[in-house]
Amino acid sequence: EQRHAQLKGVHLMAPVLLKDVARIEGLLFCYFIALLVHALIERELRAAMRARQLTELLGYPETMAGGFMTTALALAHAPDTVADVRAALRQQRPHGADIDSVAVVDEEGRLLADLPLFELLAAEDDTRLAELIGDSEPVTIHPEAFLDEVVDRLTDARASSVVVVDPDGRPKGRVLADDVIDALKEGGLRLKLPWLFH
């Protein structure tokens, strides 16, 4: 369980000289209460995520791409026109901050290309996405990738985001460069060096 990750943290490296059985019992009781509160918060969070249909994130810890990706995706098919995609993007206006590209998928939902919004802005309305797809492979990563792998993929490709795909190549979400910065700021050492905590 993710909530027990604290047992592998700095507590094992910070000896406390309590010198009294009552103090030891008191510290353990406080620690138990903290774990209980943590578990209750997690339960509420999971219930809220299920209600908002964000169940894809529940199976991944925050140290992996699947745990801090956004599930707000703009999807389209190769035969679609630029006008079709623009109309679909208008429907996703509330998620505008999380969308920097449109994932083009085939009939079975597998990723074919990841078109930046600028390309769609510069193209004519009647242009089909198939005409905009180049030879380069889209930048992807699997949900179990650790933060350092995500950083490597982003920097190697000089991309502003990376598409998270399942083993069959179907998009599950997207990790933006902003998400990586937030993860580094909030997670600290646990996200920078996840192998220390496993």
C-alpha cells in the first residue's frame, strides 16, 4: 500500500532516545494515528477520483509516470480534418492548460502521431490529419516509468510533453513538462531517487 511508504523513509535513519517505555508507547500511538489519518485521506481521495472517472491513476504510485500524468487527452483520427479537430478542442476548453498536442490514433486506438497545436493552427481547415503526420515517431513512455526516465525522454526529444501509452500503444495520458517540475518540487528525494524507497 502506498500509504505505508513512510515506513521506508527517514524514520529508520533518525534514532530517537526516549529512555522511557511510556514515551515509546506515546510516540508509537502518535505514529499509528498519523497512519490512520493518512489512510482515511487516501480513501476519500480515491473515492473522489472514481467519481471523476480518474481510475487510471489509482494503480500507480506518485513516483511513476502513471501517477502524475494528466488523463485529459485530445484524440483524433487520421481521416479527420483540421476543422473537425478544432471543433473537438473547443469542447475541451476547460482542460486547455493540459493539452499542448493532439494524439492521432488508428481505428484500434493505437497512437500514430502526436501533432502540436501550432501545426493545427497553421494548417488549412480542410487539411486531413493524415497529411500532417510526418515520419518521426511520437514521444511516448509507459505508465511504470520513473520520473528520471520521463525527464530523459523529454530532454532527448526536446518536447514539451510525452504521451503515456499502454503495452498495446494506446494513449492513457500525457505528462507535461510542468507536471515534471511540480513532481520534483513536491516529491523531493522520493521522486528524484525512487529506487531508494523500493
